[in-house]
Amino acid sequence: MSEDVGPDARGSEADGAADHGAAGWAVDVDARGLRCPAPVLRAAVAARALPAGALLRVLATDPAAAVDLPAWARMRGHAVVRCDRSGDDVVVTVRLGG
Amino acid sequence: MRAGRAAALLWRRGVSTVTHGWWPVGAHYRAGVPASASPSRAVLDVAGHAPLRPAARTALLEAFDQGWADPRRLYAEARRARLLLDGAREAVAAVVGARTEEVDLLPTHTAALHAGVRSVARGRRRHGADVVVGAVERAAVHAAASFVAQRGDGVVARVPADRHGKVDADALAAAAGPRTVLAALQHANGEVGTLQPVAAAHDALRRLGVPLLVDAGASLGHVEVGPAWDVLAADAGDWGGPPLGVLVTRAGVRRSPDWPEDEDRWSPGGVAVPLALAAAVALQDAVAGRAAADVHRRALVEEVRVRVAAEVPDVEVVGDPDARLPHVVTFSCLYVDGEALVTRLDREGLGVGSGSACTSGALEPSHVLAAMGVLTHGNVRLALPVDVRAEDVRRLCDVLPRVVADVRAAAGATGL
């Protein structure tokens, strides 16, 4: 897991774990334990409520998420900022497009 | 009733039914599979398991009468079986441009790929144990490469594919070193249809003295495979023969078996002569009808590519749009569960494949889609049979927007 995502940074779109960081809106989606396409679906639901330029960080454990989250971002015009895979954990951060 | 019919059939052939307690009474009904001849059903995913061609079926039945004997023995019936077996190898050799003695037949395509990788790695072991493979090769190639590399303290270099699934020929050659015993690049990818640059790869590797194994499992019988290979593997089940593996090794390629000695050195135990004959007849039939089948299926694949992209929202049609097999087409639908999609289409009477993880029972999705960086969920894969009916392909295109919308709605994926 990347160093900037710990248990305290966890949240989900339902928890409303959003804050105004220096980089603008940053929201975490916790999709751990969910099978694809659920992580991508959660990410898309969260993205719908956010303005362009916001950062969205998605945590997942399904191996397909490491491919599908970047593919979703590409199809939707979002930019992948980073994609980390460590053990079973996948953390994908995207900057939302317009 | 089933048992009664079976008994009648067996009686007519003068066989006692007393010992036939194993007959699976009513198995067909329990499985709940509609008859394949039903006009409302169409299987659009026949990769590796195409329906048996009528010519192959005839040959198979005749060969069971003419070629049942053990081709290793010396009496007349056995020599006839040997003639049929050698005839089958000769026919395959003629199609791929090889000599009869270069053709080996194995029980399955997987066995052929394993034997090809293992025997060449063994034969060239004084060079090392490194293997170079394209990232989108079949699982059997990846597994065999890992097997021989691990055994000889070598490494497997997996050369990436681009967004279309194409592996760069120069990158493949650049990954080969002095300890490389073999490189593998498929003729075309059977999951997404993309043709690979095998001619360029073969040229570059030949300069390095590294033999190239070309997996033509998705190509042979469908397109001209060409001469750019040192070892060639193919799958009779894919071109409408019975399931049977083909392995062709050019005479100049050093190889050695890493399995126990057998009279059939390269295919221990050999294969059933009737299967070999039917596979060869099916290949000749496929090649004879190849041009017409190409025109027919290429037009339908193009129709699928255009209509799916235009009529299904949030879909990605994958694979090279031009340099491709005539009968394979794949696309992925965002927010859709692949298993739900396959099940719904099956209920509509349409058999399709999928590379999504949830459809295989495995946790990992298709390594081909993953290597391409395209969506792995909501995937639908078609490998059209030669005699596919245009109306069945159009029916798929017609129902797909509604089916995808239904599956999305059930998952709450609306307005995204």
C-alpha cells in the first residue's frame, strides 16, 4: 500500500470523507472486498458528485481493479495520477476531467 | 426410453447390452441444454471448439472402420492405419509448407505448446534457459516458459503489448540475449483478433540465432499463416476438426525430449488415427473454403464493431481495427458484470464468451485484456463459426443495447 493511504485516510462516498486539500477536492472511495465492476461503479458514483479537477482515490482488493480503474478513467476523460499495487491492495488516484 | 433406444442401437450392431449399465440415462434432459439445431439458438463463440465440419465427420466415421488398428504393428490392418496417419500428417504439412516428418500430432493444443517449448528448451540447453514471450500469449505458453526457465535457472522476459494487443517485433528481439533458448509470438491473438508481426520478429530473431515458436492456434484454417516460424503450433478443434494438437518443428531446430522414451518420440503414445485423419480433412476443407469464409465473417465482424460502438453507450471495442483475424471480435461494457451479460445473452439464445474474471471462476481477469490496459469487466468475446448466419449476428447487435441497459440498471449503474 502506498505510504499516503492509511487506515485513518479510509472512507467511502457514503461516509463523505471529502476535504479541501491543497490539491483541491480529495475524496476516498473504499471498495476493498468488492468484485469488479463494483469498485469502478463506486468510483463513478463518487465522481458524479465532484467538480472537474477533484482528486479521487480508490482503494480496492480485486486484482481486476488495477486494470479497470485506469481504463475507466481513460474512457471518461479522467487522468490517472498514480496507481499502486501492494500485496492484495490496489490504490488508484485520478484527477477528474471536465 | 433413452436406455431402450440405446439397447436397440447396440442390439442392431450385435452387441450385448448386459454390460451397459453405465449408459447415462436422460443425461441430455438433466443438463437442460436445448438441441444445437434449434433455430432460436446460435453459438457465436467457437474458438478452439468449432462444430465438426461435415467432411471431417464423414472422414472420422470412415477412419473408425478403416484405421482402428494400432499403426505401430505390422499386419495389413495396422499398416493401413499407419498409411492413414502418415497421410494426415502429410496433408497438414502441405497446408503449412513443411515436410511430413516435421509434423507431430498431440492429444491437445495445450500439449503441443508444452511439448514445443519444452523440447526446444531442452535441445538448446547449452545456451541457457531464458525464454522470451509476448505478454498476450496463451496461458499454456506462459506456463511452459516459466517451467523451463525455472528448471534451468533462466528467466522469462514478457514483452508488453500495445493498446491493440500487438507486440513490437523489435522489442521482442531486443529482449533476447545469449542465454535465450526460444522466443514465442502468436500468429494472432485468439481473444481480441489482433495479428502479430511474426515475419519481422522471425527476421530479427534469426539474426540472433533464436528460434521462434508461433502459436497459430487461432489462425490456422482461417488465414494464411505464412512461413515465418521455426516451430508452429495449431489446434484442429479451432478449424472444425476434432480436438487435436499440431506441432511442426523445422528440421534445423535443435530439440530433445525431456520426457520418457517412447516409440513415438515426439508424441508419446501417439494419437488416435481417426482423429488425425478427421483433423487433416477438416483443415483441407477449411483452406478450400477460407476465402469465402473470410469475406462472410469479416463483414459481420465489422458490422459488430460499428454497431456495438454506435449503439451501446460506454463501450470499448478492442483489438486492432484492421490487422485482425476475420472471425474474432471483442468489446467491454463499462459498469457491467461479465457473467450477468453472458447469462442474459444465453437466455436470449446467444452463446458468447468473455474474458472477465467473474466468468472464468478465477479471480484474475484475462491477462490479454489486462496487458492491453483495456476494461476487463463487462467483456464479450465472439469467435464466429464459418457458417454463422448473418441474422444471428444481427440479433446479437439488436438485443445488446437493451441487455446491457438492463444489467446496468440492476446494478444501479445509471446516469453515470
